[in-house]
Amino acid sequence: MAATEPIDIVELGVGDAQAGLALSTEAGWNQNEADWRFFLAQGIVFGLRDGDRLVATAALLPYSAGNAWISMVLVAPKWRRRGIATRLVDACLVAATQRGLTTWLDATPAGASVYGPLGFTPTLQLRRLRLEKPMDTKATRPLSAGELEALIARDTGAMGFGRSSLLSEFGNRPGSRIVSDADAIALVRNGRTARHVGPLLADRADQALALVDAITRSESGPWLIDAVHSQDEFLDGLIRSGWNIERPFQRMRFGPAAVAPAQLPFAVAGPEFG
């Protein structure tokens, strides 16, 4: 199909996981094939093709209490600046409206300029940080294994709605760990290029920082974490420990919030997922 010809939005299936992975890998994102298979199986994923090649995607993943997440919004470089991302997000919004869902997403600065005019409003500011290896490699005391149910309960309070399907999927994968220390708990999982820490929930910043420190000393990196910008003590502590900010993200919402969050997280599950 020539680039100048009109192309139609199609709904994708699990068989498109490798094609989706190629698209997110080209963009430098951290998803792996298991991530794509989960979204294709559990969500509604729209795409555009150029012949046999998948050139753009957007996914809608329903959660509980009338909420859903838009993610995997990707457009191959040569297809950008043609309104394709807007068309795909519109398709997700139509699907969400038909189901009576409030939709959320995590946007890059460029993406926020697309989503704002569509009616999305900003909520949290996020920062993605990367750590190659801890500055101090001295061992810490062993971490306790956390319970998936406890992680889900605290995440529900932080989000204002439940995401048990997503967290159960992540938590039960090979290589994933749920760890706790004092009153802090976090999920650690594999990405394509780095281990990811998040969500991370704690009562205080020092507890959150201590847990991150213990995690990163307990196994080799590199590491990614998506920190909430307003948790400035936590963010500053990460930077002092050798984490580097890679880029900002903006969490945005389309529609009313069902329940106000009881407590902010220190780090989220990842902007590509929510």
C-alpha cells in the first residue's frame, strides 16, 4: 500500500504481538512481547497497516469502576504528523464511550499536545528515571516477599479504582517479584531493556527510598522507575543516589474521576501501562 493512499483502522489480535513489539522497539520503549500479548488479549487494540507492516497502534484496557487506560499509542516515524495518533485515540475514546468508561493515559510532552485538544485534562506529572547500577554496592538486609493482594489493595487506594487484572498479570510472570520493607511495597518486573520498579507505595518518602535502594542492590540492573513529580523528597533522593531523569510524562484523564485517590503512589507501574 502506498503511503499516499488512505488506510483504515483495524482491530488487532494476539497474533499481532510480534508486530506490535517491533513498533515499540523501534520507538525505544521498554515493552516486551508478554506485555503486547496481555493488551491484545485483554484490551481493545486498534492499528493501521502499510501492506503487511503494522505502522501504528493504540490500545484501550478496561479496568474496574468504569475506568480504562489508553496505552501503546505508537506511530512509525515515516507515518507521523498525519493525524494518525489522533485517529487511533479517537477510536479508543469511541469504544470507551460506548462502554461508559472514563479513560486515562500517560503522555509524553508531544503526546500531551495531541490529547489536550481532544478533551483530556492533566492530573499527575511523572518523571522516568534510569539507573545503570547503584553508586554503593554494599549489601542490605534481605527483602521480604510482599503479597499480591496487599499490592492490589494499596494500588486501588492510590488510583481510586482497581487494576487487579494488570497487577496480577505482571506479578505472576516469571522474573517478577513483589517486595516489601517496613510499610513500603513494590512490584519489580522485566522489561525489554531494563527491570522496572513500580507501582511503589509507602507511607513516607524515606521508606520508599529505602525499598528502592534494597531492590537495586539485590540484583543487577539496569533499572527504570516512573516517579510521581510531586513526591519531591523521593525524586530528589533518587537523583542523589545516581538515578538520571530520562524524560517527563503527564498523566491525563478524559471524563470525571469516580473516586479521589486516598494516597499518592511514589512510583507508578509505567507510563506505557498506567
